[in-house]
Amino acid sequence: MSKLSVIIVDDEPIARDILELYCGKIPGILLVAKCANAFEATEILQRERIDLMFLDINMPELSGMQFLKSLNQPPEVIFTTAYSEYAVESYELNALDYLVKPIHFDRFFTAIHKSSKLKRPDLPDTAKSGDTSIFVKSEGKLVRFHPNDLLYVEGLKDYVKFCLEDRKIIVHGTLKKSEEYLMNTTDIFIRVHKSYIINTSRIKEIASSEIVLTSRNGDISIPFGQTYAEELEKRIAGKRY
């Protein structure tokens, strides 16, 4: 059974890597190429059969919309962008969907499911259920856990500590990289301090300089930096009385 052939066109390396990761979760997808701009994508489209293109709107020299308008026989398109103001125009160009970054897997799955060329029988059970398991590499092993079990993440110079209900996992890397990965896995995490990311579903209290998280083993106090107050306020705005 033929697979859905896909290319990713985005000038941001992290954005390309995230979409590649998501594509890899669905055996029904064949990722043909990752392109940093419209010119690289043009070469791929001229020599390969492409069914679907993930296309970033805000790219230098030639925007995603300008590029799409230049194509005589474009493949199906799903726009990706950090901004929401282009949504109406994207649908006027018959885009399948419009994904606003950071893109979560469940939203990606819904969008790609709109493709008329996707062979649904090839979709795995994990994709159907919107599996959001987190995998981190520690001591040479891949460790899996559910996002709800992660209380907070602490940055420790060249290492990151993932603190779960029942254990702590030390990973080589930066807090910034961990933040980008978590934000694109689920929307329950947020940065609240230069050294901490927390699980918002575990918040018990918020004070001016600390946030108290609840866990089975008792409350946990996490430092709260005012630099991050505005973003946290946006996140909880709809839940306040």
C-alpha cells in the first residue's frame, strides 16, 4: 500500500525537526525531504511525487503563501506559522489546515487526517489515541513516562533534572531544549523561572516569588520569576474567578 509522501518547508531547524518527529509516529507517512526555503522545495517538487506539503508562511525572500501561489499544480498544503492572522487567506488558497506554533501532536494528527490521500488503515493505534508519551535519554537508555507524572523540570548547567512522582531522571542537555520539546508534546507545561519548568495541572498556589505544586509526597515550592508572570497569567486567565 502506497504511503502519503510529504515534504516539510520551514526556515526554522527546530520546527522541521518537530514535524519530522511527528511524521515518524505514523507509518502511513513517507517524509521525502526537509527544506529550509521555497527554492529547495521547488527542486524536490520538480523531481518527486509529493502528496502533502507542510509549509511555513513566514520565510525570508519568498513567503509560504507567495510560493504556493507560484505553483501550477501544488500538492495538498498544511500551513504552519507562529502567527494567527493569516488563517483566512490560507483557507482562500484551499489549504487543508492552518497550524499555529508551537504545534502539538494531537493538532498535527487532526490536520494530516484531512488529507484525501492518507491511507487510514496504516495509522498506528498510538496515533489514533493521540499518544503523548515523553521519551528522554538518560545513562544510555530511553526512558518513557506520561506527561501527567512529571511535576517539574530543573535546569542544572549542562544537565536537566526531570522530577516525577516516583523518581528523578538526569538528562544531558539544556533547559531551553527541554522546554521546546515539552511545549510541542503537550500544553500543560510552562517556564516559570530561568531554572524551572512546571506542570500547570499540579499548581496548588501562586505567590509573588514562588509556586506551590501538589504531589503524592507533599507540596513542592518552586521559585517564580516575574519575567514569566505575564505568560502564566495568560495560561490561567480562563480558569480564574
